[in-house]
Amino acid sequence: MARHRSFRAAADQMGVSRSSLSHALSGLEQQLGVRLLHRTTRSVAPTEAGMRLLARLVPALRELDDMLAVVSDGTDGPAGTLRINASEVAARWLLSHVVPGFLQRYPRVALDIVSEGRLIDIVADGFDAGVRLREAIPQDMIAIPFGGDARFLAVASPTYLSRHGVPATPDDLRRHGCIRQRLPSGRPYCWEFARGRDEIAIEVPGVLTLDHNELMVEAAVDGLGIAFVPEAAARLALRDGRLRALLEDWSPVIPGFCLYYPGHRHVPPALRVFIDTLRAADASVRSG
């Protein structure tokens, strides 16, 4: 309920009725003598006491799941739900190269992949693993790289460039119509470029702001401006000529995606076989 902010959504996930869940929580609150949730007609939210309890319960429940998984490991194969939090581009890579084979080989595992832009605490939010660019991963996590290096590119359609010209330096972007990106925090993203020791971050001008890589690519293809996106998101449009890459000498490669998870506890069987499948898929993509 703390995660869903809704009795109905939480009850649906647990497979119980909303009234049963509400009565169970009320009984727990009476037993503890504290209120755990603020309730309104539209939503629920944890109280301060509820947040403290949740912070202690989540690791304990995850540890219990791990212990139960150890007991069942080796019987009929891994089972249960594997929750992964990933960026949009990373989730697409997993869906293309890993998920089909994984679900076919391990039918007793249910994959729950949440795609979002914001960085979260995967342990506190109840995920088994996360997927992000290597530079965004906390240092205390175990990281499994895949997909090779990455880079961000400024891209635009031939039609746009024929009308407005081709920027020769990052500073030229200040005189162009750019498709800006809104971060999960609500702030605009500053486009970052580097060449040798020179680095520059620009808060570009533009009358269109989006928060989804695919939408930014589509807008650029339609000639609405210059977008700044992961190369993987624009690869097809670049390949067939609908987009052109700009300022490539100012767009260095960076370490790519990693699947990451806490290293201080037993790795659940479902996550372990997912890692094996990921590594095999990555090797196949690199060799093919």
C-alpha cells in the first residue's frame, strides 16, 4: 500500500479483497497502538511511524524471500517474481535480447520490469535489481555490464538542417530550436559535451519540452528541432537517414548499461539465472 498509495491496487497485487486488506491493517494499527497510514477518499500515504516500520520491514522481508528461495532452489527451477527497475532504453534492450529467451526457459518466474527516468533506491523500493548507466550506479552495488559502451548524440532531420544549418560547435546550439528534455525532478536537462579536456554543459533554448526518448526522436524526425538522446534510441532513424548525427567529435563514449544489485546478501535463484541469461545474450549480440 505504501508503494501503490491505494488499497485497491495493493489488494489486487496480493490477490485479496480491499476490505480484507483494510481490516488487516486496522488490526495491526490497533495492536501496535500507532497509525501507519494516512487515509483519504482518494489515496493512502504512510505516516512517519509507517515509514519507519517500512524501512525495517522491507530488508527483512527480502531476506525471508531469499531464504525461501534457497530452500526451493533445485526442485522445479526458479520461481516467483523478479522485479527490475530500468531506464527506458535499457528496458528496450532487455525486451529485445533477454526477456523472450528467459521467459521461455524459466516459465515459473514472473518478470516485473518498471521503466522510469528517476534514480531510486532499489532496496528500499523492493526491487531485486536495477539497470542504469555505470556512472549512475551506487558504488556499494555489484554491477554486471552489458550492451557495450554508450554515448549521447545531438540529432536532427535533414529537413531541419537544410532550413536552419548545421551546428559546428556546441555553442551554436544556442541559435537553434532544440527539443528540450524534462528530468523526473521537473528541471530541464543540460546537454553535456566533451572533446579532449574541453567540457561544456548547455541549457539549450527551445519551445518544445518532452520527457521520453522515443518521443524526442520522433519529434526530431518530424523536423521539430534538434534532440539530444542516447545513440541507441536513435539508431534506426540514423541508419535509414531520417536523422543525422551532429557534433560527433564532441560526443565521447561512456561506460554503458549495467544490471546491478546489492552484494551483501544471497542472490535469489531467479536473479541468478537472469544474470546468466543476460551475459549469454550480451555475448551473442557482441559476436553477431
